[in-house]
Amino acid sequence: MTQRLAVLLLTSFVLFACSGEPSNDSGKQTRKGKDRGTATMTIGGSQWTAERAKAKHTGGKLTISASNMDMTDGKVKRQELQLAIADFKGAGDYKTGITGSRFIGVGFDVEAAKEADKSDEAATKEVTNAVTGAKHLMLSNAEVTITAVSDTEISGSFSWQPHASTKQPAITNGTFRALVSSK
């Protein structure tokens, strides 16, 4: 019973957190035609594109957040990029700090989770197998260039190289056009 509750809660969280919207062909993101910002990058040689990008500027700190979500064949995959600049002063070159900047990805196989309605042991195995593709990269010292700042959007580019002793993927060719958020 405990495992069934855990599966239900995890499934609910993933589905609630993954309420992404598809993009249109013009490159602007849509939610009933609404521009949601853009962000792209190459991570470990693979192209990544966000469905939305937002910027929040408070107390001298700028945070750029971008995310995407994909639902295919009962599987949900959500990824989020966050870049934090502690001493933002406008257009220019910056490095992210030790904390606050990251790339996170997680996948969840909803169909496998439905199969967890078995014994607790079988449910544990199914839930473990249902959570797939988890990735967490701390992006300390990422290079960020802010190229344009307005009351409604902030644009720029970014890249990140992992420490040589790790096997983490590099991030290159990153660009964003983030909508300024008051939230």
C-alpha cells in the first residue's frame, strides 16, 4: 500500500511539474499563441531546445530559467536549465557562482508505474525502473554573455565546461531570449 501511494504521488508530481507546451514553427513558444521565450544549447554533442525561458531580476541577482517537457508513449521527460548571476548590472560578460546554476533532467515511465499495482516488492522494482534518465549538472563558472536587456526580455549566450576529471558533458552554443518575469 505504501508503494502504491508513493507511485501515485510521484506520478502526480511529474505530471504536474511537466505541463509543457509545444512550440510553433516561428521559433516563438506558444500557449494559446503566447510568446514563452526561447533557449537552445548543445549538451554533450546533442541539441537541446527549451519550450519556455524566463528571467527574474531581484536585488542585483539575475536568474534565467528555461525548460522543456516531452510526453511520448506513456513516458514523460522534463529538463530544466537555470543560470544565476549574483551581481547583474546589465549587458556584459559574467560567470555563474558555485551554486544556483544547474541543468536537471528526469524521465518517468507512467505505463511502468501503472504496473506497480502488485506486491510491494514488485512495485518497488517497477517504480525504480520507471524513473529514467535522471541527470543533474551543477553549472559553476558557466560563462554567460548578456547581449540585450529591456523591460520585457533579456537575451544572451552561455557555455560551460566540466572539470577535466569528470565525465560530464560540456555545454556549448547556448543562447536564450528570456521573458522578464515579476514572479
